[in-house]
Amino acid sequence: VVLTGVNLTSYMSRGLDFAALLTKLAASAAQSAKAGNPSIRIRISSLEPETIDERMVRAVESEFVCPHFHISVQSGSNRILSLMRRHNNREKIIDAVERLRSVKDDPFFAADVIAGFPGESDEDFEQTLSLLEDCRFTFLHVFPYSSRPGTAAAAMKHQVPQRIAGERTEILRQLSARNFKIYAESWIGREADVLLEEKKADKWIGTSGNYLKSAVCDILDNGDRQTLGSEVTREGGICRAVIEDVKTDYIYARFKKWL
């Protein structure tokens, strides 16, 4: 189950805010598992760092909530965040990451980042780099600033040349590639829970709880008979697998058991 929205943490319905909704869904998933039903896991889309309070942290602590968080960062410079009229700052971003990391085992952190926002100096950009490195973001969704007529940003002074914005975008994307490689390789020899999505040749492709695109081999049915590609290894099943290798296309893992 993927929970998504333009501003997900602004959810409010019938007296339930997002933290309360997530808590209720996780409790339902726990009850379903206790009744012997197939595993259910909950994945959250983008979160605003200023909304990560103690109630939210307690909600995501559930084992049924995936250890994968996407944080709307945009910049590591408080000056630029203020110009963007964001409600967060560098300190809130760091606090949010630390809170979420404290209740999950080595979670995957992704971040949205804008390069070349009007007024962004070399120092501002360095502050963004240091934040991303200090918080150990695994993957970065990087966007070079693009002016839109009629917006406040388009009328701002000190527009950053496209060439510089492009150079900063490339630096951020290289950082993202390095961080992802380090994170993925750190999982070699460890176990992950993988949701199987499609069969390709002798492997099943899926996504782990911590958002690693995985190729799982040697899948067995409940009778311990090798049944690669059979109806038993159905799409949508969740299995535990041991990660063995990291390649450019997938994280390669070996089946251990069904969940």
C-alpha cells in the first residue's frame, strides 16, 4: 500500500490526521498478519521535514511501514529556504532525518533538491552539499531551477546562469550515484523483504522494503520445491532474500523464505 499526495502530511479526514491514519493502517496490517493473511506493507511518499514530530515517528516505527523515506529538502541553505518560502530549515531537516533513522534499521533516505535557485551563491550550494552528506541521503531527485513567468522567483534578482545551475545539478547527481552505491553495497550479506512484481527469465524482479530494485533467484514454493516461474511464485508475494551482489541494473538476492 503506497500512501501518496501533493502534501501528504496535511491529510485530515474524520478527525484523523496523517500520523493517526498511518497508526490505524499499521494496526490493521498487524491484525491481518496475525490472522494468517498475506503480508501487507505500507510505503510513504514525500514528507515535509517540519511535520516529523514524535507522533509521526511513533507511527512509522511499526514493522509494517517500509524503512524508506522521501524528504522534501530543496536546499541546505537557510537563506535559500527562506527565499523559497519553505516552512523548514536546515536544523529541522537534520532533526527529521535523525528522528526517522532512530526507529528504523538503516532506512533508505531520498531527497528532492533544487539546484540554481535565484540568489544561490557558491556558499549556499556548499551548505546544500554538506547537509546531504551529513544526513547520508541515499538518493537525490535533483532538479535544476527553471524560471516560470508570473512567479515570485522569476522576478527575483541574481538569477543563476543556466550553465552554473547545470554544473551544480551534475555535482548533485554524482553525489547521489556515489551515496546509492555505498548504501546498496552495505546491504550485501544482509536480508531484505522483497515484493515480487514481475518475472524475467529465471529471476523475479521486485522492490525491497528499503526501496532497492532487486532480482531474486532460487525462489521456492511452500513445499520447498524449486518452482521458478510457476503459478506458486505469484506476482505480489513478499519474500525474504539475502542480498548477494550490486550491479547497475539490479540488486541481486537469493530467496530465503516466504512471508
